[in-house]
Amino acid sequence: MRKIIFGVIITLVILFTFKYCEDKKEAEIIIEEHSALIQEQINNVGKLVVTEGHFSEVFSYKNSKAIFGDLMSAEKKALVVVNADVTVAYDLSKIEYKIDEATKTLQIVSIPKEEIKINPDFEYYDVQADFLNQFEAKDYNNIKDTVKTSLMKKIEASDLKSNAQNRLISELSKFFILTKSLGWTLQYNESPIEDSIQLQNLEGLLN
């Protein structure tokens, strides 16, 4: 009788051990599948998020050159009209992240800074130059540098960058929805994001 009871106990232990190992193995497979799904989603949004704008600038350029000391001066001037297409973009393929399968956490380590590209079209009007002070390559370079500086100030004062950040947050919300649906946690800078309000507040951290 004792041998029978002992045999039953051994059988039950073996069955429970086998069941535990099967459940653990199944849980590990599910976590690996979740991890692969998250990585696939990140790769899917690994694209440029772009906001476009258009700016115009009218610039008056003047340059005076002293001739024979201060006895004479030679001037050159031009009226420059600039129409510029501007893009503000985030290359999401450059997002740095970590996936911790043990804690089921997706941690966004860093988000790339925005990339601002200015494509100006210059039109020159009323170009005047004295014989002794002709337009040179450096004049056109000075005009381009001055216009670029002015346009950057306009871009900073506009809502172009904030619109781009809103589009970035919209893309990042896909990570939040996915991790939440899988029972995972999304983190940014080691701080967990528990709701959409915290996600929207990321905009202040991106400046």
C-alpha cells in the first residue's frame, strides 16, 4: 500500500513539474512574441515625421568700399526677395530604445533632435554696383548667411516646430497603445508613462 501511495505521489510530482515547465515555456514564448511585435512596430514607424512651411523675406543689401583712403567710396546694393520652403523633421529610425523582457518594459532612451532644412529661392532686383566695387561671390554668400539667420528666427517664432512635435507625439502614442495592450510598460528617461496625458507632456521635455 505504501508503495502504491509513494508511486502516486511521485507521479503527481512529475506531472506538476511537467505542467509548470510547460506553462513557463509558454509564458517565455509569449514574451518573446511580444518583444518581436514591439520591435516590428518601432521599425514600422522608423520614418521621417515632417512638417512643412513657407516663408518669404525681402532683404536690402548694401556695401560701401572706401577708395583712395576716405576721399571716395564705391557702393553696391541689391534688393533680394527670398521665398523659402522649410521642413522640420524627426528621423524616427534614430530612436534609441531598450526592451527588458524580464520586466516587460519598453524604454525610450533618446529621441533624435529635429532636423530643420531650408530651401531658399533668391531673386535679385535693382542690382547696382560701381565699377570699383563689383558684386563678388562673397557678397552672395553674405546675403545667403544673413537670410538664413533671419529665417531661423522666424521659424523659432512660428508654430512650425511645435506642429512637428505634435506629429512626433502622435507617432510615439502608437508605442503607448501597443505596450498597454500587451500588458507592458512604456518609459521615457526611466519615467513610466501611464496615460496619454503624460505622453502629451513629453513635448516639454523635447525642447
